Amino acid sequence: MSTAVDDDLWSAIGDPTRRRMIDLLLAEGQGTATTLSAHLPVTRQAVTKHLAVLDRVGLVRSAPAGREKHYRVDEAQLARAVAQLNSVGEMWDARLRRVKSLAEAIQRDRNAEKESEKEWAKQPEKQPAKRPERPERPEK
């Protein structure tokens, strides 16, 4: 199973109405544009267009049934999407760990610098050494 990121797949999943449709299809096992539109704040025609997008990327499969199509989630494609999401999540977790490590190193350096400044400030202030006076030269 490939975990390369599929932009079309994520574009399809990125829409909240389509995610809700996938949830409804998973809960019911299958559905039509008419049955799904009863649960969504969009028209049956909009549901049909959303289903076409999901079908194009392979997240749903349709089977004709009279005048309507029955849609169901393609679980293999959904598993692929989940694997991609996990892969992307792991990649970002690694990046964020590196950012955290860098931020902590910067903070340690700043703290060490502040401590060094405090130690330096605690030292008694040294007076400049006085020059020994020159003996006066006898006038010629």
C-alpha cells in the first residue's frame, strides 16, 4: 500500500460536507443521493456532485438501482487515505520535534548567557590600577 500523498484524494476529503457523507455512508453501510441529502444541509443535486467527486478519487463506489445509484465507501481506498494521513502526521511530528529541540537549545543558550552576565555583575568592580608617579626630572 502506497503512502505517497494523493492531492486529489485529500482535496476530496478536505470538504466538510464530503467528510460528513463518508461518515453517513459508513454508519449506514450505503446510501443514495436522496437519503444522504435528508441528513445534510445541501440539496440532492449538491449531494450528487459531492458523490461524483468522491467516486472520482475512489472513496465511494456506486451501483445502479433503478433510477438512483447506491453508494458505499470503498474501505481499501479509505484505508489508503488513513495510511497517508498517518504518514503525513508522523512526518510533521518529526519536524515539530526538531523545531522543539532547536527552540530548547536557543533557550539554554540564552539562559547560560544570562547566568554568565549575572556572575560577571557579581564580581567586585576593579578600579583601574593607578599609574606610579614619575619622579620629577631635575631641571637642567
